Amino acid sequence: MPFRKVKEIIFIGTGTSSGVPTVACLTDPEKSCKTCMSTLTSEGEVNIRRNTSLLVRVNHEDGRVRNIVIDCGKTFYVSALKWWPYHELRNLDALILTHPHADAINGLDDLRAWTLRKVIQEYIPVYLTSITFETIQTLFPYLVDSKQASGGGDLPAFKWNIIDINHPFTVEGLEFTPLPAHHGKYFTTDEPYIYVGYRFENISYISDCNFIPDDTLTKMQGSDIMILDSLDYKEHPSHFSINQAINISRNSNPVPKRTYLVGFSHGVNHSELINEMKQLQLNEPLLWVRPAHDGLKVREKTDWNLDLEEFFILEIKRVLRHTDPIQEPIQEKELAKQEVAKQEEPALPPDFFDNSSLNNSSTKDSTTMEIDEQEWINFQKEISKETQVSNQIANADDEELQRDRDEMQEREQEFCLARLEKLKEVAKRVKEIRDNNMKSEKKWMDWRAQKIL
Ligand SMILES: [Zn+2]
Ligand SMILES: [Zn+2]
């Protein structure tokens, strides 16, 4: 597993500017808004959404994990009151801003809670574009220049760092690549309003946009996790709809392992959207899309390091042993596993890969279908083994919220479906390689390494 600086991410907020619930819905005599009304129940708590904001927790060489926040909007302090103690956080080591809208910057004043009389820390470094800085200067001059304060009030302490959206910059040892996107347009000039999301390591974050230019899409390619704006089911002039966000992941190559949607209005109900996304995944197994929720913590170990390598190596060995097995030292444990598999599973046709009749396309199709069915049966067995292991991991992890635990188990099962698709792809590719006389073990190993890693 490659060393990662990002230890985990925590969704501080996942709602649109107005947040969820709204006063209008809670005081509506008809009580007609299902999502807002659900927030009064413990099951519907997951629909409480504050302004979208992300906490990136970064491993540092001195051992103290750094807390880097992206965006600090109107509800940031309310979120912090809930999630800082809940996740046992203390410092706010840096703030990165995406754009100067109220739901991204209006919480700046409250950051005095960290810096006043150096109660937690001396100051907070802020990273932002010159346009965002100028807007803050206009809206909150006293935050930029304490001489502008009228006296008597306590001020937060910031160190301002202007970034160039064309170049990556480093915060606490972690590199951030700016991801410019369109977020509506100026009514006066029709020019697009530019928002700046960020890519860091294998994660791309764009919380407010209605269009992502090709240059930015290129910078996002290869992300394991995409976090995307998704206001509602309907299209909107300055935000992605759910379908528009899904299409970004669907059209990415490779499809990200995880896509989290954020920025919801009260038109979106969390549990309904999860069910819809599960249905979607039945048709498109590689497309794992879920709504994030406030407080959700995603950690590499359990959530996005999918550890496919061991699984595929075993699977590939099992398929290949009927033709030309790769000669590698096999450890006793693996050997025992394979022996069990041999007894339990009917053998594949011995000439699956080398049968010249498969070059005939009609024969090839029908044979492939039989093999797919066989793979499915075999795969079901893997699913039950994998699920047992997942359960053990989940039970041992008492730090997670209960709902995250349940969701993780579901994900493991769902991801098995995705693995089946990968496996089919592997089997197909193996046959192609054989057909093309690529029998050199080195070439095969190189391909396999690229495919798996
Ligand atoms: Zn509502
Ligand atoms: Zn905005």
C-alpha cells in the first residue's frame, strides 16, 4: 500500500447555503417537507446538513495529525461545536477557501475561537485566490487589517496566502492542485463565475459547480475518491444535479472507487438517495456513488484502500492453473486455500484460453457467457468469505458511528459485485493476451501489475 499523507477526511457539512432543515419547512402547518421534518427524528438526523465543508486530516512527520479545513461558511462554528469534540479534534491548522460565497467564507469571524489569546493556537494560515481575498477585504476589512476594527471586539488571527490557480501549493506537507470550475455566471457580463476545488493525493473535491472544464477534468483523472456538488434532482444554473455529478464519475477513466455527493438541498432525502444509488450500481457495478452526510469520516484503511491485489492474484492463479499456471512459490496457506477451492468448485473447461475455435466470434460469445456464469458461482463463494472477514474488521472497530459500521458492511458486499466485473475484465484480457501470443511471463506480469495496482 503506498504511503499516504491523508489519514482521513471528515465531512464537516454536506448541505447547500440555506442548510437543511429550513425554518419554513419546520414551521409549515402542513408539515409537507419529508426531508426537513425527518430531521426531528433520530433516524432522520442524517438529513441535518450544514454548509458544505471538508476536514482533511494529514499525517505529519512530527506525529501530530494536522487538521486542514476546506471552506468555512455560515454554519461552520455550529458544525465545529458538534464534530470537533465528537471526533476528538483540537487545532485548526490551515483553512483553504474555494470561493467567496457566504456559505464558504462567512464563518471566518468565528475562527477567533481557536486563536483568541492563543487559547488553542497563535494564528490560522488561510490559502485563497486573490479574488476571494479581495472580496473578504471588502466584506470584512477588520479581518484583513486589524486597524480597520472599531475597537473592543476580539479578532481572529490569520496569515493570508494568495494561491495561483494554475499551480499546486503545499499545506502542512500535503500538495493541493487547484481545480477551477464554473459556478454559475455573472448576470452583468455573462462570464462564468470561477470556483476553485482541489485535488490532494487520490481525492478530488469540487463542492460548487455547474460545469467542469476539460483541463480540470484531466487533473481529476485517476482519483480514487471524487467529492462532487449535487444540489438536487433538478438541474440548476450554478450547481450540478445528481445526474450531472454521476456523469462526471461515469465518464472518468478509470471510474473513481468512491464518489461522494455533497451540497444537497432539502429536495434530497439521504436514505432514499442511498437506495437509488444501490439500484444504479446493480446496472453499473463499478459506479459506487453515495450521498455524504455531516460527520461522516472516511478512512483509507476501511473505505478506499480496496486491497484487490491478493484477491485477483488468487483468482487469476485459479483460472490459469487449468492451462499454463504462473510458476511462483505458493505458500502453504494459499495452497490449502486452492485445494479447498478445487474440491468445491467445478473446473473450468481446460481449453478455455487456448482453444482455437474461440477465434470464431459466435463460438467465442457463447463460451464467454458460460464462463461468466461459472465465474459468478465461484464468485459467490468469495463473497461469503470476504463478508466474514469484513464483519470481523467492522466488529473490532469501535470508533466508528454505528451507521458507518452498517454502511461499511454493505459496501463490502456491494463491492464484491464490482470485483466480479473486474474479474470478468481480467479473464477477457487474459484470453486476448493468449490469442495475441503474448506468452512471455514478464509481459503478463507487467500487465497484471498495472491492472491490479
Ligand atoms: Zn424542507
Ligand atoms: Zn457558492
